[in-house]
Amino acid sequence: MSRKKSRTTAYIIMSAMAVIFVLPLLWVIFASFNPDAGVGLKLPSTWVMENYQAVLSESKNMRSFGVGLVLSIGVAALEVVACALASYPLSRYELKYKKTFMYTILFMSCLPMTALMIPAYRLFVTLHLMDNLFGVVLFMAATQLPYNMWMMKNFMDQVSIELEEAAWVDGANKFKSLLNIVMPLMIPGLCTIAIHSFASSWGNFFTPFILLTSTSKYPAAVRLFQFFGTHGVNYGHLAAYSVMYSIPSIVLYSLAQGFMSKGFIMQGANKG
Amino acid sequence: MTKNAARGRLLSPAGRVGDLVYRTWMLWPALVLLAIFFIGPILMALYYSFTNLALSGSAAGNLRFTGLANYSRMIKDSDMVSSIRATLLFLIGSVVGQTVLGFFMALLMKGKSTAFRRITGSCVLTGWVMPEVVAAICMYAFFYSKDSGTVNRILAVFGAQPVAWLYKHALLSVTIANIWHGAAYSMMVFQAALDNVSADTEESAMLDGANRIQTLIHIYIPQVRSTIFSNTMLITLKTIGVFDLIFTMTGGGPGGKTQTLPVYMYLQAFKSFQLGYGSAISVVLLALGIMLSVLYTRVYKE
């Protein structure tokens, strides 16, 4: 096969793959604009915004988006602060067992969090944290911590220590040098971690599903699931809700694409 | 060890405990969170797996230590056996599917124009970026069993009969759903790895008259071998924990066919109210995760 021909073949096959990957999305898009949508794939006879308006005008839906936002921002903020603080000694000091500690963190970041949900339920009952949004934030933050700590420490290792040394000579303490010197240089890393933890929390269904009991506290993920499980559900509304709930994830991902690829490279460069 | 940390004048040898706590205070918020909400549940899972803990009913009031009862029950539990079988099939299908498809797409996109990469890449990525519950709903409609379901519509174009995907091939359907949802991750990882394979190596292979399959086997695969390994491990670990996708699509049905370990664990704990038994299943899941993580961390170290 000539090179040119094989190049054309590659273009064709990859285009076909792209089309196949889009196929499952057709339903959700068509149905969201269809005034009488079903589960079947059907082009709307008229394209209307009715479904979106209906979803937006229902206060329970708006509430679930609000709760999801609060949870996800809470987790992201906690994650950035806890990881930035923790990474400083891990990156800058010589600590006994640091290597072992870091590998333990890496190891923990690999564990399937799903397995923790039943004991987490029990733990929340014991600590009287059931149905408590702040408790959910703490739990989600903890389960994401190992991965983000690992990333953040590697980001911080990239920041040269020279500037800090100058600050120390001028009498700045460790915390100040972290805040005023290291942090500004790590904005891309901080954004990566914030976006990553926001998106993971926004998409997390299992945790709030187990740890929250009142419907009014359900975030968008759980509300959508319930919506889907309802008998005689309006599929047009379901599709519109799904699209709206996906938008933050899609927007954040597009925003983060630059940071993310940097993250990948940094993760690789710091191996060992 | 980093260059930074090795600098002598910043470091003092680790002193007394008080000094250590003072020097590492920045670590403590993270450590406390991990201890309560991460290590805590792991220890509780272990503990409760040896008890008769129940959500409600007569056993709920009196917690008893039942030794290995939950585990011996597990060995005889035919649902557990079929759950492990479903987990393995789902796992193997997802991991092989995502790796092969991700690698293949990365290879197809290598050296193509930026615009082409961006457009096709975005198509593949949409399924990955979406929250899992939405992905599940999209896939539910995709495999909808009546003739109006997306796949059945496509089959009809080719004159084929509609298939009741979510009843007859439920496990296959959720596996394909998971491949669709996850393949983009492998694609991105392999894209980054393949971009590092130098153009010279390919050129010389081509000049030597190697065909595409030979180039693939002798040039690409050896150069990205470590990436293939680490990516496989990471997807495996991710896949054994998948719950949202399967639970939304099928709820574990029909007839328990898509009841993977996480789904079975949930149903036992919260539908059959057997928290003790559910905890024992958590422990099995965790043990599986621990074995794989240890292996991954070991290899990562080298």
C-alpha cells in the first residue's frame, strides 16, 4: 500500500470512528428539542425550547443545580487549600519516610472509592453527619485527596526554590513564602486541581445518593437519576435536564484542556 | 528525590516529635481528612464484615460479632459467583476495548492535521467529558430495545431485525457503554506517548520497506510499552469501581446479569438491608483494588 493511500485510509477510518462516537448523543440532543419525545430516536417535527423552559421553571431542578454547585465548589476549594498546604513540606523539606509516604498516597489514589460507600454510610450515621451537605463535601474531598496531593506535589517540585531562599533571607516565614512566592507560580497547577475536583464532584452520583436522604438536598446527579427512574417520565424534559447538567462539565473541560495536557506531561516528567 | 529538597541549608535533621509536628503542620489538614474519611471507612468495612450489621429488622438492634460467617456465606452464594463472573467479563471487555480502541485512534490521528485531530478528538471526548449518569441515559436510549432505539434504527437500515439489547445482551451493552465513556482517556494517553516516537525512526523503518503492521509491532508498540502497562492498570482500577453507569442503565438487571460487585454490594446493603454482608463484599472489592494498586505502585517505582 502506498503511503498516500494509507494516509487517506487513516483519515476515512478515523472520521468513521468520530461519527460512531457521536451516535449515542443524537438521542439526547433531538429529544431535548422535541415537544413529544420518547426513548426512541426521532427527529423533532418542530424544534422547540419548551423542554428547556420547563426544566428551568421547576424550582426543584434549579435547587438541585444549586446544591451541586455548592458541593462541587466546596470540594474544589477544600482540595486546593489542603493540597497546597500539604505539598509544601512534601516538596521542600527532607522528611523521614517521605518516599514511602508518597507511594502510599499514590497507592491510595488508585483504590476503588466505590468500595468505601457502605462503611462511609455507617461512619456518617455514627458521626451524625447523615444528610449533611458539609459532611458530603468533607468525604468527597478526602476521597479525591490522594490523587490531587500527588499531582500538586509534582507541580510544586517544578517551581524553583531560589526565589524562596531570597525571601527567607529577608525574613519571610514558610507559610508566607508559600502564599506569596510559590502559589502565584503554580496557577496552572492550582486550576487543574480545582477543575478536576469540581468536575469529579459535579459528576459524582453514588456518594450523595448514599449519604443524603432528603430530596431537597439532592444535587443534580441524584435528581437526574430519580427523574430517569420515574414512571411516565417526560423524556423531552429528561433530555433537556441531561444536556443542561452536562454543560458545566463540557465547558470546564474545554477551558482546562491547556492545563490538563500540561498536567499529563508534568506527571510523566516527575516519575520517580 | 528532587533537587530542591536536597539543598542542605533548608533542612535540619528530623528532631523531636514536637518539632516534627511543628515543621509539618501544613500536612495535618490533609492527614486528618484522610484519617477520618478515607482510612476510617476502610477499617470500618473490615470490622463490620465480621458482624451481622443490618439496616433494619431484628438484627439492626443487636450488633453481633459473627466471625467469618459473611465470608463463608459468600463462598456458597451463587449470586456472588455470578457477580464475580459479571465483574470479570465487564472488566476484561472494558479494558481490552478501551485500550485497543484508544491506541488505534491515537495511531490513526498521529501526524494528521491539527484541525482534523481537534474535530475528531472532540467527538470522541464528548462521551468522556459527560457525567456518568448522563452517559448512562444516552446509552440506555442508544440500546433501547424497541425498533425505535438508535442501534435498532441503524440495524433496520441494513435490513436487520431489531435486538432487545438491554434484555438479551445486557452485559455486552453496559460494557460497550463503558468503552464509549472511557476510550477517550486511553486515546489521550496514547496520543501523548505516540507523539514522542520520533519521526526519524518511522522514516527509516519505512525506507527499510517495513509495512504498516511491521512498523506497528516493531516501532510503536515497543516504544509505548510502559504507557500501555500503566494505562491498562489505571483503567482496570477505574473499571472495577464502576457503579453509576451500570446502576443507571440496568439497575443490575435483568435477572442480575449486570450485577457487578459494586452493584451487588449496594443491593445487598441497601435493598436487602444486609450491611454486614455488603461490607464483606466491599472488602473483597477493596482487596482486589489493593492487589492491583500494589502491583501498579511497584512498577511505577521502577
